[in-house]
Amino acid sequence: MSARIYQRPKNAMQSGKALLDQWVLEFAPSEAKKPDPLMGWAGSGDMQQQVTLRFPDLEEAKAYAARYGIDAEVHSTPPRRLKIQAYADNFR
């Protein structure tokens, strides 16, 4: 069973920064999705894809994965780069 651990990214559509300090553990899919014969929706029998665990920090997420024998890969969040400019710069 493999999983990935990552920090929640900031929503591009909102300026708020709530819940950005949480770390998420998501399981990797164990089988491919296939279309449902009746409705055509994509789905699979893998129930682990529906599980998302949230932790307050990276160490707790790693400890949980180690405790239950989950092979977890940590994905770090890239640093945010802000472009500071004045409103007057739009007219130069």
C-alpha cells in the first residue's frame, strides 16, 4: 500500500489562507478506473482512493504511515513567490 503526503496548496480563486498548515495523506490507486456499463461514469472497486487523512504537521503524518506500514512519499510545497507592484505600474 503506497500513499503520498503533501501540504494543502492555496486555492487560486480565493485570497484566504485557512487550512494551509494541514498535511494530507492520500492513498495511491491500486486499480485503474473503468466506465460503468449503465451510466458511463468512471469508477473502480478501490475504496482506499476515497480515504483522505489530515494531520496538523508532517511528523504526525510520517508517524502514522510508519505505524501502519504505509510506504509514503512526501511531496514538498514549492515556495510562493510574490510579485510586489504598485497600481500605478499598470499605466507605465
